[in-house]
Amino acid sequence: MLAGSAAAWAGPAAQRVPGANARVRVAGCGVRKRGWHHVRQFSGLPGVEVAALCEVYENVLNGGLQDVEKLGLPKPKTYIDVRRLMADKFIDAVSIATPTSWHALIAIWACQAGKDV
Ligand SMILES: NC(=O)c1ccc[n+]([C@@H]2O[C@H](COP(=O)([O-])OP(=O)(O)OC[C@H]3O[C@@H](n4cnc5c(N)ncnc54)[C@H](O)[C@@H]3O)[C@@H](O)[C@H]2O)c1
């Protein structure tokens, strides 16, 4: 837990990170073109785990899972309904690459669920 002024600028997920060795568990929301780019970029960051994929189109979701496997990463959880993803306390942060009309709603739900966006 961060104290004093540090807590003022750190987002909710940062406040849950207990130390430098902790991992930030990110969920990719919408994992086709831009979303897959997000997943790949996050997977290369130290201290970050792509812990879930959320995608309404099942073929795209399954393709994303296979692509994660090809990268040699741990198998992420999968969600079709973004509201179920929000209820997952295991997820610290959400990366949004759905069509634009969904961005605000998913961002608001994620913030309400205490996740970084
Ligand atoms: N493609 C690019 O090069 C690019 C570059 C910069 C920004 N963007 C932005 O990224 C966003 C996504 O673009 P894209 O080209 O990847 O689009 P896309 O249509 O290829 O992918 C969007 C994916 O989101 C999924 N989706 C839709 N609603 C969803 C929901 N409620 N929950 C989970 N998944 C959902 C769709 O099934 C689809 O697979 C857009 O806002 C776009 O403007 C795209």
C-alpha cells in the first residue's frame, strides 16, 4: 500500500501492488487488430501478466488464445461478457480495444470495479 502523496497520484491497481516484485494482471478487451497489438505489447513489459482476454466474437477469442500460446505465455482466462470480467477481483487493469462506441462504458465499469484502465 502506498502512503501519503504517492497514494494521491497512483491509480487503484497501483495501490494494490505491494512491492516491486508484484505483477500487474491486465485484461485485454476486444482482441482483434488493435487489441492483439495491446496484448502483445503488455506481454513484453516486465511485471505485467496478460491474465484475461475478453472478446464477444468467439472465433476471435479462440484465435487470441492460440496466439498467446504461441508466444509461450501462461493461458489467460477468457470472457465473452465484459461485465463478468469486471467482477473478477484477480484483474488489476483493463486495456480497451473494442469499437469506439464501447470505450466509455467499459472504462467507467472498470473504474467502478476498482481497476486501472
Ligand atoms: N486497427 C488499428 O490500426 C487501430 C489503431 C489505433 C486505434 N484503433 C482503435 O482501436 C479500437 C479497435 O479497433 P480495431 O481495428 O482493432 O477493431 P476490430 O473491429 O478489428 O476489433 C474490435 C474487436 O472488439 C470486439 N468487441 C466488440 N464489442 C466488444 C465488447 N463489448 N466486449 C469485448 N469485445 C468486443 C469485436 O468482436 C472485435 O473483435 C477502435 O477504437 C479503433 O479506433 C485501431
